[in-house]
Amino acid sequence: MFNSARVSWSKLLCYALIASCLLPLAKAGNDAVIGKRMPNNTIAAPPGSSRVFEARLFGSVAAGKADYAPVIRRVLQLAKEAGGGIVRLPKGEIWVALDSSGNAITVPSGVFLDMTGTTLRLIENGRSGYNIILFKDRGAPSGVIGGTVIGDRDYHLGKDGEWGMCIAVRGGANISIKGIKASNCWGDGIYLGADPSGDLNTFAENVDIDGVEAAYNRRNNISVVNARGYRICNVYVHHANGVLPESGIDIEPDKGGMASDGLLCNIRSEFNGKRGVMTGGGSDRKVRGLKLRQISSSSNQAAGFWIEGAQNVEGAILSAQDNAEEGAVFNSTSDVVVKEYAGGRNGRKAKKGQSDIRINDSTKVSMGRLSSLAGSQDQRGFPVIVVQKSRGVTVDKFAMDSGRVLQNSVHVDSQSEATLESLTFKQKP
């Protein structure tokens, strides 16, 4: 879980530093969030955070697509050897190329990369996978703040693969990713997974993603593959498209992997090629201990929420609007509690058997304070609630607003055990 020793982000950057200015926290903007901003839950500052290294003093930025990565790598190494600190990049546009390992910048433990005012662009390459900014150390806290990272999706030289990441945490621990925009990468905007060797006994751990915008990435905007104790809050994810899964946020462990103890809060996910927020933990339910708080998933080309292969899920204030298929699906899950869900105008491209809310092959699913605006669909083809092959399902305090309240709007099959209480059907004026 998250480190219990917390300090604010401003204190983190200026820890034991009297003479320096307070670095502003770059935000993704007001559009990045849907409600009250959740409190920061930042990683403790390293002992050397009082040292600031200005990259521009070690090499100027040349015009055009000149590779600035060697300068950044040199300064990061100096900061590491000094015991940690802040490496501040020049403002404006900077181009970087990959090294022989497929990484542009690797941030060591104890070092924070300040990109406030910087646009970091990747020089085109033909690799099937890469990391523009990589975290893989597990020592003192490290992180990146501010700025923009832009991948080479629009001018990539190859056709294979889907693993080009803007920012990747591969087996690293105690990482902060704050106030940054990650876009147009060949794979994901942000990726959390096992260490570079692929050992599934290693995890991205104690990772805090806050105030981020991830958009137009080719696979997913944010992927959680092998992680423990991760927090993703106050973020805006949109327009993931190109190769499956094409989701705003995808929590989907590799075979043999695990994603546990995660918090998603104050998130807006929209206009993605498939699902807004999804999990894929498999039949052994490898997504465990997931909390969903204050999330809006809208105008996606498949389901708003797709929760599959998960165990011990808590949801509150979830909204699914104008999604092409279902609003919320719970498939092969157990021990789920959703305290509030609002669905509206979902299902314009619904397939047979789909519904606004579908609970399938699951156990112990409790949902309360539900509302659904189903007036845009004939409910005989698109029911509001469907329960299939599930046991221990309870639905309470459910109101359906519809222009045509029809039979079969709520369906429980003969293989299921469900209790539906306090249903109210409200005819629209």
C-alpha cells in the first residue's frame, strides 16, 4: 500500500531548501477532473531533494530534431552520484532518441525530473516497444512533474508491436507522476508493470499518478499490468485508439501476474476506441482490492465500465453516459460493492444480450442508489439490468427514468440468485 510518510508535493520539491523558489504543480487543467479534487497522496522526499541540477548548464538545446537525451542522462547520473535531487529540463521543445536498450531517459531512485514548461518529443524509430521515460529502481522516492511527453505514433517507422510507452514504471517503487500530459505513443501513455526482465514476481509498487492527462495513445492511455499499491487520481484520459484494448484505463495483469490494492479517483474517461475503464483479471481474479471513486466514463465506443476478473471491488459515484454499448458490466467478479451508479443514453450500438447494467458469472455483488435513463433505447432489446449465472446479487434503491417503461427491463435468469428492492419507475414528462 502507499507509504504512510506523506508530505505535500511543494514540500517534496523544496525539502530542506531555503533559497529556492516553490515549483508549481503543473495540472492537466480543469477539464481533467469531474468534481472536487482529491487530496494528494505524494511520496516522501529523498534526502537529496534540496539539490537542483539545471540541464541547460550542461548542454544547450540545438535547433531541429537534435537528440538532447545524452545531456539529460549525464545530468541524471550526476544527481544520482550526489545522493539525489531535482533535474530541471529547459523549457520549450526538446527532442530525444532511444538508446540501445530502447529507452530515452531512465530516472534513477532519489531523483525527480522537473519538466514544467517542457515538451519532450521522441525522434522517430522502428522499434516495436520503447520507454521514453523509464522508472525501474526500488530505492529512494523518485518521480516526474509537469510538462508534456509526445511519442512517435504519427511518424513511427515500423508496423509491428504495441509496446511503445510514454512513461513506464517497470518494477520500480516509490514513484510520483504528477501534472504531466502523455500522448501519441505507439503503445500506452503510462504503463505500470514488472521489471524489464519480465519477471512476474516483480511489481510496480507504491506509484502515485496525479493531475495527469493521457490522450491519443495507440493502445491504452493508462495500463496497469503488474502492480501493488497504485493510486491514479485527478486524471483525464481520452481518445485511446489504434490497437486493442483501446481503453482509457486498463487494469489487466499478464498471465501469472497480479494487480492489487489500487485506487482510481476523480477520473474522466471519454472518446476512447473501446472501453472507458476496464479490468481483465481472468477466471482466477487477479485484480484484487480495487477502489473506484468519482469516475465519469462517457462517449466511449464500447462499455463505460467493464469489470472482469476482479475481487474485492468498491465503487462510489460512478457515471456512464452515452457509451456505444453497455454502461457497466461485472463479469466473473466477486465481493463487489457499488454505492452509487448513474447510467444514461448508453447502448446506441448495443449487441444482443447487452444491457445498461449486466452482472454475469459473479458472486456477492451489491449495488445501491442506482439510476438509469433508458429512454433512448427500446428496452425489449436493451434491458436496464440483466443478471446471469450469478449468486448473492442485491440491487437496492434503483430508479429508472424512461419515456417508455416496458416489460423485461429487468431480467434475472433461472441460474441466478438476486434480490431487487425499492425499484421505482419514473415516466419522463
